[in-house]
Amino acid sequence: MSSQEETNGKPVIRDLRRIDPATGQVRGSGQGSSAQPGPSRGPSKPRGKHAASRPGGAASMGAAAPAGPGARPGAGRAGPDRADEATRAATDLQAAEQQLAERTADLQRVTAEYANYRKRVERDRAAVREQAVANVLSGLVPVLDDIGRAREHEELVGGFKSVAESLEAAVTKLGLESFGEDGEPFDPKVHEALMHSYSPDVTEPTCIKILQPGYRVGERILRPARVEVAEPGEAEAPSEPDGPGGPDEPDDASGGGGVHHQPTGSGDAPGRQETSADDD
């Protein structure tokens, strides 16, 4: 402590801050200031007046104020720089939006292609399964025909009946359907006409009798129904074939009363010889 401070006998406050709060500049190592509370500030006025004349004093506070910690160098050129930054930001934003639109379109295209691929695979898998089942059931159609004929003749009895019913249940579970009923209209797409006739009881070509039922799996026709078809018209009378006992030929089997005509001409003598031989 100095002699003056010791004689006053009052506490001395020293400002040891590195940054001057008035000017905002860095102080030197020996520029610490001291202050005394109360009446001790009176003698320090010449010191403050002398300090105002220094380059870093209060006189230069107004000129050095813009150089504070928050001030930017070149603040006077802020207008053009901000315009350039805004232009660059708008250009970058436009490029980013264009890139985002391209990536979104690519993602949508890939998603649509994958969805189409999955649908195509599922459709092909279903078609392959249906074809395999149809091939198996086509081989069982003759067996089902035999079972149907046995049922018509009441021969489906005993253990054979149980096996037949189990087989029919199995093929029905696989999707096999039989079609064809008497009286339904004739459809060349699902019917095969084996017999044809005319009938006044129908108004259109009609299946009057199902000879063999048809079978299909889904929309696939394994075998068309074989039917007898009748068309509108008068029924034709069956023609009687010429044969023994007909009007054109005598019936020899009725007792041998038929007359056999012999040719005339040069054969008269032999005829008389036969007569004479019979007379003898």
C-alpha cells in the first residue's frame, strides 16, 4: 500500500478486471485502478481528468464503442453481402427441392414396379397351381364316370360305396365341379351334342338328356357335358326298313308258299323234262 493509502486508514478497492468496462479494450498489466468509498473520491478527480486525456480514456469512448466484443468487422458492407447470401440460399433451396422431387419420383416408380411384380408372381403361382390340379383331376374323370354308372345301376354298395364317396369328397375339395342338367339350354361352349332330334315341346335348342356330365375347375373346362339335343319342330316318324316279309319281297319263311319264276326262252325243254321226271 502507498503512504497516502496508509495515512487515510480506509479500505482501498482495486479494479483488477482484464477488460475495461468503459472502453471494452484489454488493459495492460499495470492499468488497474483503485477507488475509495465516500469522501475519498474527492482527491481522485484530477486522476480522472488526467485519465480522460489518455488515448484509452473516456474521451475515446465514443470512437471505440463500435469495437466491442459483439461488433463485426466490415459492418458497413452488410447490405450487399446479405443480398448475395439470400440469393445463394434461394438457389440452394431450389436445387434441394428439385432433387427431392426426383428422389420422390424414383421412389414412387420403384414402389409401383415392386407392386406389379408381386401381383404378377401371385397370379403366376395361382395359374401353376390350377394347372397342376387340373392335370390330376383330368385323370380321375373316367373313374368318376364309372362311379356314376355304378350308382345308376345300384351297384354302389358296401365298401366300394364308401371309397367312391371319399373320392368324390376329395375332388370336390380340390375345386372340381360337375355340370349339366336335363332341360337346360344348349351351349356349345360347355356342351357336346352326341344326339340330335326335333321336338314340339321346346322353343330353342335344349339338352333333353345328359349322357355324361361335364367337369370344370374354376373357369377351366376339363370335359364338356355330352348331351342329346332337341330343336323346335315336328318329330319325324321313324322309317321302317325293308326286310323279310316286306311288300317288295315275298317271305319264304312263312311256309314255302312262294312261287319261283323260271326264265323263259331256250330253257323250255329242260323245264318239261323236270315235269316229266316229277310225273314219274
